[in-house]
Amino acid sequence: MKRKGKGSLGPGVLIAAAFIGPGTVTTCTAAGVGFGYGLLWALLLSVIATGILQEMSARLGLVSRRGLADAVKTEVSWPLLKNGILGTILIAILVGNAAYEGGNIGGATLGLQALFGTTYSGFYPWCIAGLAFILLYFGNSKVLELVFTGLVFVMSLAFVITALLTKPDTWELLKGMFVPALPNDGILTVIALVGTTVVPYNLFLHAALVHQKWKSPAALKQVRVDTAIAIAVGGLVSMAIVLCGAATKTGAVNGVMDMAEALVPLFGEGARWFIGIGLFAAGITSAITAPLAAAYVANSCFGWNADIKDFRFRSVWMGVLLIGAFFMSFDINPIKVIQLAQIANGLLLPSVAFFLLWAVNRKSLMGRNGNTMAQNVLGVLIVLVSIVLGLKSILAVFGIL
């Protein structure tokens, strides 16, 4: 995917599109429904962590001209360790993204159910997969950028307008953002919020896209601005979705109509359209970026040096897309699939964040553009917190916590 021209958009729009996926919609809605504004602090910290890690990933791609998997290949000299790390990365991303893709297609399916009903629900996943296939197979970089820009704008507008119409309590909102509190049954929701915000595959995707867009470390300021805008948009929309959830009167989120119908008293039948359009846009964008990220990881791990039109590159994203569509063609509640994907993301995060932190501290890769002491401290804190959350998630799943 070659990107030329100073006037063209940066890869931040693709990262924002992947950021605001159906996992974000369902997890943030569930957080709002279950805990009101009480977990906004966890979302805020997740957004800050995302900004820190995505900046490291983008800087790695720009300065070293490599992605995270490429960095492991060139910097780890012991073959057994190198192959073990690459194998772990490859399996985690390919298998994880295939499962995650089911959630993406499921999210877009929920949007279509809200807009057109459930009569043809069995066909929705394949329609969505077909649209994603067309955009990936025939679209060039400019087409994809325009599609992503339009969809990000649509879903951002839908959710932000919906949140404003709920007329949130400003004091309670600020309290929820800056006064941390963890309810006894809130740990899995916190982990899901982290998993849907700090998305491991975005770290691989961002590095790959940045070094194709910009060719010199002199563009570092542009890269940082592009990244900051993407993360800010994603964070704003995520918080807007929590506000929507907090305004609902339903006790649980088991389907798309729980999201939509609970908002009907606030602003009428428009709720169904706002939620439906937002979910569909979120699902389509992530249904494209997840397979794309998996293909870039495979490209790096196997050393193909293939471009986006190469058969090997295409075969990976086609496989991920097909598995996701096949999985969602069964009678499975998309909400449950999406929530499980977020928890899995949260468990995968510590190892990916650790490898990234290691890579951006290698002088052979980064030269003078490695991490500062402050960036390393923040990076280590993110890794430690993600490990603690991951362990708590395992304990909670087994009923120990």
C-alpha cells in the first residue's frame, strides 16, 4: 500500500477506524449501563495508554523502517528465542484477529439488525464480509483512506450527537473520569475496556503503515500529530458511547435493541437509526483493518516483502475475513463474541507492549529517537498494569476473585 503526496491523509484515520470498532460500542455501552459514569476513569487511562503505545509503534515504523515483528527478526540473535517469539506473535495475531473478526462482522450485523430488522440476519454477515472483500481487494490506498474517513466521520457524529442528546450530568461525568473507583463486579468490564481501547493488532498495523507513508525521521512531528488526532477522536467517541449507556434504563445489554430502545424515551425513534448507523460503520471499518493487520504481521514474520496486491498477502486477509464471516453465520449472540474478544485482547496486551517497549529502546533500531526516561517509565507502568489486569481476569473467570 504505497502512499505518496504530502497532502494525503496519514494512517491515523485507519487507526481511528480500528479503534472505534463494535467492541468499543458494545463494551462502552455495557460499562455505561452497568456502572454509569463510574468507569470513565478506566477508559481515560486506557486512551492515554493507547496514545503512548501507538506513538512508540509509529516512531518505530518511521525511524527503523520496520514493524514490530521485523524488529524481533533483526535484533534477536538466538534462533530458538527468535522463532519462539515470532511464532507466538504470528499465532496470537492470526488466531486472535480471526476471532476478533467475528466480533467485527457481528457488530456490523447488529447495526443492520437495528436498521432493517432480524428477518435476514443469516445473510448479514456474508453481505458485510463481501463489502469488506471488495474494498480490500479492489481498493487502493486513496480509496481506503476516503472510505475510512467517511465512516469514521459518520460513526463519530452518530455517537457524539446521541451522547449530547442524553444531557449528561457534568459533575458526575467529571467525577467518573478523575475519581477512580472499582466496583466488586467491575473488574472484567475494566479489562474489556482496556482490551477494546489498547488493541494489540493496531500496534503492528500502525508501524507498517507509517513507514510506507513517510520516508524520513524528519516527519516525526507529522506522525505524532496524526497519531494524536486519531487517538483523540477514538477516545471522544468511546466516552460518548459510555454516556449513552449510562442514560439507558435497561438492566443489561443482550442485543442491539437494548442499546437503541433504551434511548427512545430520550429522543424517539431516531435512537434506532443512530445506533444502527454507528454500529454498522464501526463494524465495517474494523472488519477491514483486522484482516489487514494480520496480513502485515504474516508478511513480516515470513519475510515475504509483499505488497498489498501480492497473493500471499491477500490469502492471509481473505482467510481471516472468511473465518470471521463463517463464525458469525451461526446463531451466536454477537454481543458475547465481542465481549470475549475484548477480554482476550486485554490478556494479549502485556506481551505485545513488552516487545514494543524493548524494540524502541534498541539503539541499533532507533538511534537518537529511542525512548526517553519518562516514556520508559510510562511504558513499564502500562505493562505492569496490563499484567495485573490480565491475572485478575483469569482469576475472575475461574471464580477465584
